[in-house]
Amino acid sequence: MTEIEHVDETVESDESAPPADGGFSRRALLGWTGGALVVGAAAAGGVAAAVTDDATPAGPSHGAVAFRGAVQAGIATPVQDRLHFCVFDVVTDDRAKLVRMLRQWTAAAAAMAAGDAIGTGADSGVPESPPDDTGEAIGLPPANLTLTVGFGPSLFTKDGKDRFGIAEKKPEALADLPAFPGDNLDPQRSGGDIAVQACSDDPQVAVHAIRNLARIGFGVVSVRWSQLGFGKTSSTTPDAMTPRNLFGFKDGTRNIAGTETDRLHEHVWVPAGEGPEWMTNGSYLVARRIRMHIETWDRTSLVEQQDVIGRSKGVGAPQGATGEHDPVPLKALPANAHVRLSHPDSNGGATILRRGYSFVDGSDGLGRLEAGLFFLAYQRDPRKGFVPVQQNLAGKDAMNEYIQHVGSALFACPGGVAHADDYWGKALFG
Amino acid sequence: MTEIEHVDETVESDESAPPADGGFSRRALLGWTGGALVVGAAAAGGVAAAVTDDATPAGPSHGAVAFRGAVQAGIATPVQDRLHFCVFDVVTDDRAKLVRMLRQWTAAAAAMAAGDAIGTGADSGVPESPPDDTGEAIGLPPANLTLTVGFGPSLFTKDGKDRFGIAEKKPEALADLPAFPGDNLDPQRSGGDIAVQACSDDPQVAVHAIRNLARIGFGVVSVRWSQLGFGKTSSTTPDAMTPRNLFGFKDGTRNIAGTETDRLHEHVWVPAGEGPEWMTNGSYLVARRIRMHIETWDRTSLVEQQDVIGRSKGVGAPQGATGEHDPVPLKALPANAHVRLSHPDSNGGATILRRGYSFVDGSDGLGRLEAGLFFLAYQRDPRKGFVPVQQNLAGKDAMNEYIQHVGSALFACPGGVAHADDYWGKALFG
């Protein structure tokens, strides 16, 4: 692991050095707080969470999102096009090793988010040693890469054991999700100790990031499960075209926007004093792998499809309305329509920030595509967010004929890495 | 299936109608043969194979590739960023049903390549019927979508039976690939009757295309296996940045370029009189799913990695040379280096056009990412292309310590759909 030790130095010294390959200097990123995309951190009263680089052409694929901030990037950040989500299990009992890895991960994440190689890069350093960076992202801009970390219930206690002396810091909100009617969860795609959500407009960049964290974590963590998503199904930029899920419908029309400071504070960010201190400015992530039976759906009439959703397929207007963004006249929708049942007004105001992605993982051996939605939702407290909404949906949603929840996990995502001495989990372990 | 019957009419009538949603009119596409990307078909003396649309901003994500041509698009076409490859098995004995589906597929493919919806689209037609189009690509440009069809050995004969009266038209070059040392092939990811390669710069567009072909083919074909690729590992545009594979090395530096007419004719396109007539202007596709043990690779020294490949990791220069595109001084490379063993000069001139993609399909249950290369190679005759090269590699390649071939298939891809009455397989079945 000694080859990682100098990562911190490299990253820090980068701030006064030009980028080696025409990429992004950290100085440019962190020095400019007047950019267009000041979202999450600013909303939480902290450092700017996202700025764009002005030295490169406009467009999502050339942007960079600042890694440091009061809140983690990758939550309220405009949703990138591609996802690599990975859940690790810790395979050591050694707390010091785990903390060291989290420091190394943080330094590597900061470098990658800035478009820099990790450490001495892929082709330098000591030739008789493995390179510090695996190399497949050489020459690629970060494409708005964000890396967001979360800690699962099993990291705190497992088989009744306080694994790393942090059991008493486990938030009550991190209680295991209840079983929902219709769940058919695969333990191999559920749970886990530490999650990293890598989002980027370039999948090669997202995969590179996860792969290098796994490499750095060798001997400390092991990949429990991993999910790629090829297309975002919800956006946090309401002025952009609303993306469509694999049912062919617009998804996330009424999602919380990254610019909605008040709604973010009310529904997404954990305020100081709510739960353990280390979760201040954090959020809780629910991940659900939802298999969609698209072949059945595709043989369903347009009328039935629209009744299941509660919106028109083309425009995306709520039934009983004409425009996509019109208020939803709930009583005009069928009683078991998905949009009606999941609406905050049907769930005592429960509201979640969605960030899911479509997936196709080959075929299922039964002549069908293994397709679905990898649902990701952030919220201030899952007991007041995902849980009541899903309890409502699981029993009644007309969509249940066409979907099945096959994986599930919950993570506590701490506040942002605020300064150079901070690292993922410092407030929890430090 | 009646909802598909009008597809042909819709597509044809589109040529004189403006696009409904500001997308691409087929007239604009097919009428302009002066575009920048005249590649495959022109090389074969036919219709222009690829033009770009001038009504939209420059950049790969807004282009469209003409569907019709003397050769199929998606072979010599500049390699797009994303892949959805799908192999179907025919589940009917009814030749007429199969032919009807191939006609329907062709019409749908032509529409999708032009950026049009299939038939009456996703939200019109008869509301009491399933829509003609599943809808998730509404509003998305085709992003250079190409759909390339191939027929596997089992379509011709299976269990000794001439399934559809085409056994005598089976090319000798479509002989089953031999077993290679080290192969560990999963039958669930190998073989199959009909392949469709969907490539696009937008994965949602590629997935939409495969999903709709599967929908149209319901009752005639069933998905045997399917593979998504997130990053191209070879390019056919030598002036562009050479992409990198998951070993972090540049891949395809000496690949056949889409502009190299002579090499395409010598190594890729089947000339008239070579094999059955229906394969004129066609090509043979070898698909190999190659698992890469990236965790082992990542613990290997830079020196060892470069010796395995035979090129430097950063620049990609052959060992003994200084620039990526320098001639490869074969004898300067280690005897078992991958680049040396796979070089045409080490294989009696055998040369293939590569079009592979990196994949990560979650994790393998053993703590590792399920990562690798989905290798796709086109050639005039696999017995003079992939087979001798792989025979050389399978026994000696130093890379074999880090890879394993876990899936394999071979398809005969006919010439292009040349005119409006033509369809995929007409020369074979018609």
C-alpha cells in the first residue's frame, strides 16, 4: 500500500501545478465559485459543490464537479448520464486499516473528480511496482464525475458485534428497511458495508473510478455487488428534458431539483442535531434493484400503460391535465396509478430525491432481457421518505404487475469532505 | 402482429414528410451523399453508407448513419461509443413467419437509424393496442445508431435438420470455430441463430433498438443472450484518439480504418463468387466474451504489463519504437507479447477488423468485478482471419494469465439492404 501514501501529496501539490495532460487543474476548480452549477453545498451554506471548468468546451462531457464541499457531490448535483454503483464488504477487523483505506480512497476520489490520474499515474512511478492508476481513463475528461460514499448498517454491527467501535454512532434512521409485499430480494444484490456511487457522463470514467477504489482497497474490502446503469431515469434539472425509463414514460417530472434549497433542506439533507453529529449535512440512500418485465409491458395497450402510470406516454401530462409540469389532479388518476400512490399528497408529504438509472444486464436465460430500474433515492430520513411511500406502493400500485424488487440496500451518506485534512468517514471514525 | 404491417408504409412515406419532433428526416439523410463519413458502402462501390445531418450541432451524438447501402452499416462505420449486442434463437419452424419478421425488423431498423419512431410511434395508433414503439428513445437523436444482422450456423442446420430450407446455402466459411486451448465457454453466452449488433453513441438508443426488435419478434425469436458494452476498445478512425481497454492500454492502433478501401476489400468484405451469392459484400463476425482478471492485472508491475502487451502503457509505442503509430519492430518485442503474436506478420498476413467493447457486468460473487472485453471482429473468412490468429494466441500469449474466453459465436453477415424492397436476409430466403 506504500504506493498510495504519496497520493495525498500529489493531489495537494497539484493545486499550484498545471495539469500534466491539458486536463483540469484543481486550482481552476476550487478557485472558481462563480460557476453556473453551485448547488448542494451552497444550499447547505458551505463551499460551492459544483463548478464547471472554463478552459474546455461547454457541454456536459467536459465538465468537472468539485469534490469538496459541505455536502457530498452526487446527490443534488445535476444527474449525470451513466452510473457505476458498487457495494463493498469490509474483510478486515483492523480499524486502522479501514481508516487508512478511507483516507486513500478520499485522495484518489478527489484526484479523479478533477480529471487527474491517481498518484504517479498509470505509466510512471516505480516500473517494478504496479502503477498507481490503472490507466483506462488517460486522456478522458472527468465528465462531471462524482463519487458519493455511504455506510451500511452492517458496518456498525454484524452478528451482534461492534466491528469497529462505532456501534453507538449508528443512526436510528439507518434501521434495516422493513420487508415489503412482493419483495423477492437476492441477498447477493442486497445490503453491504460501504457503497460508492460513481456517476459521470462517460461510463469509462465511472468504471475507472470504482475499479481503482477496489484496487486500492484490496485486502481491506471486497466487492459484494456492483451495478452499471446506462441511462438516468430522473433528473435534478427541471429545465432539461425529462428522461424516460424503460417503460417509455418520462420519469422524475416532480423530482426535487438541485436548485430547490428549501426542499433539499426539508427532505434531503440531515440537519445538525438530528441523529449523530457525523451525519450533519449527510443524507440516507435507498438503493433498490427493480426488475421490469418489459416484454409483458410491451404487449400491454397504450390505455392500460397510461392508466398504470397516471400520465400520458408522449407528453407526460398527468391524466386530467395537459402539460407535463401541470399540477397533478390526484383524484383524476386511477386509484392505483403509480403517480397517484407515490405522490407526496398520498403519503403525508413524504418526498425523496430520485437519482435512478436504467439497466440491462444481458438476458435472464428465459428468452428475456434482464432489464429494469436501479432505483436510487436520497432523503433526510428513510422512515419518513422511502419507507411510507413504498409501503403504499407495494400493496396497491398497478405497476406491480410489471415489476419486482429484487435487490435492496440502505446507506448513511455523511456530509461532504470539507477540507484537505478531511476524509470519507472522518467524522465517524476520527 | 398487425400493428407492425404498416411500418413499411410509414417509413417510406416519411421520405416526403418533415420529421415530427425536429429529428432527422429520411429525405435529408438519404438525399445527401456528400457527407464526411462516406465509408463502407462507398468502399464497396455502392450507396453512401454514412452521412451526417447538417441541421443539428456537430458532434458524434447528433449524427445519423444511413441504413441502406451495398454493405451493412456498423462494420466499417466509425465505431460508436456504446454497444448492445443480442443473439436470438428462432423458436418457430415456420419459414414464412421468420421471413415476415425479418421484413418487419428491416423496416423498424431503417426507421430507428433515421431517428424516427417505429410505425405510429409510442403514443398514437390504436390506444387499445400496444404501441408500435416502446418510447424510451422519444426525443433522442439516433446518435449514429447502426444495426447489423448476422446469421449463425444453427439457423441453417440444427441437429442435422435443414430448418428453413437454406442448408445448402450455408457458407463453408461459417464452419463452427475450433476449440482453442484455454477456452472456458459458457453455452448460455455462446452460439445462436441470429445476431443483431446495435451500436450508438447513446446507450439508451442502442438498448431501445434491441428491445424493439425483440418485441417485434415475439413468438418467432427468443433472446438467447445479450451483452452491453460501455466503451469501445478499437476504433476505425485512425486520426482519433485510440481508445483504451480495461488493461489501461491503447487498443486497435493498427486496426483496419473505415477509409482503407483496399484493406477492407482484402480482409473484410466477401467478394462476389466467394461462397454463396447471398454473402456478396457481406462479412463474417466472430464474437468472443473475454473475461479479464483485472484484479490480478492491477497487482502486476508496469514492466510486466508492458512486456505482456508489447507496447508502452502511456504513449502506446511498440517496444523498440517511440511513437504509437510507428511500425512494430516485431523482434524487439518479447516472444510471447500479445502485439507480436497477434500481428499479421506472425500469422501469414491474417488481418481482422476489430470493433470490441469493454464490459462490466456487476460482480462475480467472489469479490471481483465481472469485467472484460466483448471482442467483435469482422473478416472476409474466419478460417483465414480470427482462427489462425487465435490459434497462435491461445497457446502462447503472455496475456493468457490475465484473460479467459468465456463466450463464443460466429455469424455470417450478408451484404447491405440496398433498396426499399430489400430486407435482412432477402438474398438468403427470397
